[in-house]
Amino acid sequence: MQQSDVIILGGGLVGLTLALALDAHGLTSIVVDPADPATLHAPGFDGRASAIASASWRMLEAIGVADRLEGQGCPIWTIAVSDSGKPRDLVFDADREDGPLGIMVENRVLRRTLHEAAMAAANVTLRQPASAVEVTRDLDGVRATLSDGTEIAAPLLIAAEGRNSPTRAAAGINVARWQYDHVAQIGAVAHERPHDNVAHEIFYSAGPFAILPMLDDAEGRHRSAIVWTVDAKDAPAWTTLSDRAWLAEAEKRMSRMLGKLEVAGLRSSYPLGFHHAARITDTRLALIGDAAHGIHPIAGQGLNLGFRDVAALAEVLIEGARLGLDLGDAQLLARYERWRGLDTFMVAMATDSLTRLFGVPGRAASAIRRFGMRGVQRLAPARNFFMAEARGETGSLPQLLRGLTI
């Protein structure tokens, strides 16, 4: 039977980042994931990209991943927020000495980089494609049998399987969830004018329209990723639009600020929903990432919330190991629960409230929202608070999010 300090079910962005954070501090992990590694190296851009907040980027630096991403991410120096396509009502400009507010990275680049780093890590064992067909958690530890017949064991099981986590369901952990009447359209466009490293969030009654700056492509074309929220009832019509018609509609919603558009990646869509686990621990079990929570992409905090889980859980486990504690100890898991429970709930409620607030139609509602945003623009303490939120620097920050090893 193969032994390790932890077993991680799910080798996505969050699961692999945790494995690498533990590896950097001498803890071993077995990562079990059903995906075929060959799919991680498939050529072509699928249109999906993530905004990695500056605090999350510092963690990637601390565990040695950021160096592998050198030159492959686009810094976000400014975030501009507006209502109903009006001129910028609220602008966050990063101080150049503090670094960018975040880094835009293509998801396929981030997945491939994390996978390559995990393959090279001395303390990470990747088992993929594979799945856990039988798992036992008890006071003695965790034991699992994989689909290929391999038997593995560890003091702690970590579920990083995504929003439909079977491990969470098997543990009987209740989940608060609801669906928004929205669908997110994901894509990437090449555009005539440079984006100047500005991320735009334009709020319409049907949902937010986000324009996120990306690096120029190999042909020198300026590029941005788009996350475009539409009413669910209209989603089938949007999906069947030709590229030409879709681009024409996108140009209108962008007030043609970036000039003529071209498709620069695959278009996709997915229904938007909210879920939040009633608790994120159980006997010798911890939930991270989408297994623990899923929020509206209105503020681009989904992946960063998962990275905050990684930083907190890694610190709890590393400090526990140094004290000689059992890594599945209930007191260690209770510390992780306390650390992450309130933060994830507050971020989830904030994004849900923003979604509902900016979804109220009508000129009067729009005028009130714009008045509020301009008030934030004028008040430095309020503006600085929201900038810190965008950077992921609020609350009790784990060491890794400060860019420090544990």
C-alpha cells in the first residue's frame, strides 16, 4: 500500500497548487484525477482565462510556480467599472510600486504549468487517469482503492473535485445552492486598439460584461478575454449566433472602445449558480476550491477563493507536521474550518448581493448605482478597501499569500 501525508482527489488548478505548496515544505501527496494528461497539452486556445489576484500570484512565487509562468501572463494595472455602458464610474489604478492588481493567464497555460511542476516535484505522486472507487475514513486514517487497483493511504483526505464533489456528498455535508437565471458566455477576442492593461466590468440589467486584458498573440494582435452574462432564456439564441453576429453584439456592449473585433478563441457557455458547503471538514477530510464553494464570476474571485483555501490549509498542515501532530487531527481541521469558513461565506454573499443589486433594471436604479460608485471613487478609504479586496489582501492572510514560505 502506497503511503503519503495527504491524498488529494482532484488534480485541477486548486488541487495541484495545494500539492505543490505542500511539496515546497517537504510534505508528500498523492493526487488522483480522472483526466488524461494528454488533454492538458492539447494545442489551441479554448477562450478561457483566469485573473489571478496579486496575493495569489505571490503564493505562486513562493512555491516556485510563478517562475514557470514568466512572460505568459498579462498584468492588470487598472480596473474600470461602469453601469449600463456609461463612462467609467469607478476606476482602481494600481500603484506601480505595489505591482499589478492581478495577472491574466490562459487556463490551459496554467493547467499545463502546474502539471509539469507536479511531475517534477519530489513529493508529489500523480495518479491519472484514475479515480477512487472505494474510500475509507476512520480514526486510524484514510485508505483508498483506485480504479487501476492501486491501494493508497494517508492521515488526511482532501477533496478538490469541483462543485459536484462526490466525496462531499458521501460525507453527508449539506450544501446551500441556487441557480441564477443567467448563463455566462466565455470567449476571447482580438481587437484593433490596445487594452492598456485595463480590465473593464460593465454592468447591464441582464448581467455583467467583463473585458479582461490578455497578452498579444503570436501574430501581434491585441487580445482580451470576455465573460458575458446573458439571461438564461436568451442563451440558446446567443449560442447559435454566427461569429460575425456575436462580435457585432459584443462591439455594441463594449461601446466599440477597442475598435474592430475578431474571434480569438473558442466560444463556450455555462449556467451560473451559487453553492456553499455547510462545513468544509469531516473526519479526516477537508474540502477546498469548488468542492467547498462556488460563486458568481461577477468579481472574478472564484479561483482566488480556492487559492486562499490552499494557502490556509497548507499553513495549518505544515505547522501541524512540525509539531508532530497527526495531519488528520480534528483540532487541525477545526483551525482550517475557522480560518476559511467566515471568509468564504462573506465573499460568496458579497458577490451574490452585487449580482442582485446590478440586476435591478431601470434608469432610477442605474442612477443610484452610479451615484454610489462615484462616492466610492471620491472616498480614498472606501476605494482602498475595494482595491485590497481585488488584490485578495483582506482578512487574516496566510503566509503564502504574503509571498512568504511557512
